[in-house]
Amino acid sequence: MAMLPSSTQDGYLPYLILYPRAPSTVITGFGYSAWCYFTNPTTSLAVLQGPGSPPMATLLAHVYGVKNVYTCLIRLYAVYHLRNQPLYDLAMWTYAGVIRLYVTEMLVWETVRLREGSIALATAGPAFVWMFLHRGWYLH
């Protein structure tokens, strides 16, 4: 347990960011990045099932995997340095980026169906709201 952040010092936000069952978290993100690199693009990009979805290509899967790696790295650093304002803000904005990505992919480009997009929004949305509303407590 020594590797986990202290909940008495940093509250429960680090656990939300690390929580392995939610799709927009550090642990799941690294696994999904590997999935994008080492499996068939049709399998790894299954989230892109909307009517406007692009052809499944290895390059697209790799770009999506790289995006997940840097998003996870930012969040991982932030988990252990929540009192650092630039890292906190970067981590918070990674959630805003996920929200923007899935909203535009669902509503503008129609590459993601509501079923797939709602899972990401259900995890990134509350995380962004939590970080935005409690920013003052973490950065006092």
C-alpha cells in the first residue's frame, strides 16, 4: 500500500484517477494503449462504430494508443503531485479533452455511437467536475 497516495493527505481524487475499472483512468489507459499497438485495429478501435467511422487502419490505432499513453503519464504524475498546480491543471484538462473528443465524435463526426461514447463521458465527466470544483482545496 506504500505505493498508493495517502487518502488522508490528498483525499480520494488519486483513487478516482487510478481506479482500474473505469475507462478513463491510468491503469486502464496503459492497457488500452498496448491493446491498440498489438492487436488488430478492428478489435482495438471497436469504439469507432458510428455511421461515419473511418476505415480501421494500424496507423489510426497507433495514434490513438499514443494519445492514451501521454494522457496516462500526465495523470500518473498528477496523482503523486496533486499540490503542483501545473500538473493538477494538465490532469484536469486531459479529462476535458476526453469529453471534447467523444462529444465531437458522437455529435459532429458520427464516428462513435452513444453507447460507446457514454462510457467515456460517464467517467471523464465526473472526474473533470470533481477536479474543477475542488481545485482550491488541492492547490491551497
